[in-house]
Amino acid sequence: MNVRISYPSLWHKAIFDTMKTEEEKLRAKYSATLIIDDNAVIRQRANKSEPWKQLTVKDILTTVEGLCAEMWKGKKMSQKSFQVDNFFLKDGSAISAQSTEPKPEYEGFQLVKASNWNRPKILNRAAEVLSDEDSDKIYAGCRVNASIVLQPWEGGGKKGVRAVLNGVQFAGDDKPFGSAGCNEEDEFDAAEVDAFEADGDDEL
């Protein structure tokens, strides 16, 4: 899916000032926030053997309901069934309003916080792998194609749906986001449990 990217931690794991202990730092992940228009066309398939489908954000939420029904034995669950911090999709306008400084680039958009224990594949526009020396090629505000896998999870008495970041491809330049405003820790709390091609999950 072609989106704008914010807070890209693709070459190095995102370690925040609040991570004081080595144990906390070991839980750090590669991550990025993806800014998605409600009308964006998103490609989706259940596994590599199936053809791609063209979906909207609303269609994806319907797909997630199906994944949750599989996970929790037919129990009907939607986005409203989960705590905000435990669901992969956020209201950009609400996040902006809660920030220490307004984030106009989030207004009217949906946000996906995607992460991975393992470093995602990072490509340029020609689908060539980018190296550490190319880390400035993907910057906050540019356009990317992102590959994520949606996974329901349960643990510690909580449930949620996370987005696993598989890969990011540079798709085009755009106005860089400024450094002013809230940081990523202000916008998203860490999921309580860790665990757009995997059987049983949906690839976007």
C-alpha cells in the first residue's frame, strides 16, 4: 500500500528514553507509523498462493473481524472490542489532538503502527535492497509501499490485533515532517504482549 511514513526506525530498533533497563531495551523493535487515507486502495491476500485483492480501510476492518473469529472460536469482535493501545489502527485526528503539539499531517487520516522483532526488508523504487549507508533515503514524510501482516494476539489478560512490518519500499518524495511536536512514545503505548505472508494471517 502506498502511504506516507512517520517515525521510521528501519535500520535500527526504536529505543526510547523511557527504556531504562537492559530488559526493556531488549524488547525494542524495528517500527514505523504509516499514514493512510480512508479511501486508499490496499492490496491484500491470505497467503502467497492467492491473487491480490483491492480493498479499502473499511474492507480491512471487515477482514480483521474474520481473523478474530478464527482466533477466538467464532466470537464476534471488532475494533471497538479492543483497548485503543492494543489495536493496530488509530484515528490520526484523535492522536493529533492528544499530542503535546498538533500534528496536522495526521488530521483526517488513519495511522498504523507496525513493528517487527526482525529487520524488515528495505527497498528503493527499483526494488533494490537498501543498505545502512542509504538510511537517509527513507525519511519521515516520504511516500512508501509497506507490507504488513495483521495478527490477533492474546496474553496477560488482554487481547489485540497487531501489524507486523515485513517490508518498506521507497515510493516517492514528499514534504518532510518537522521535528517539532510530540514524539512517538507520546502517540503510542507499547503493546502489553509481544508476539502490507504467513498462513492464517492476512498480508497487506
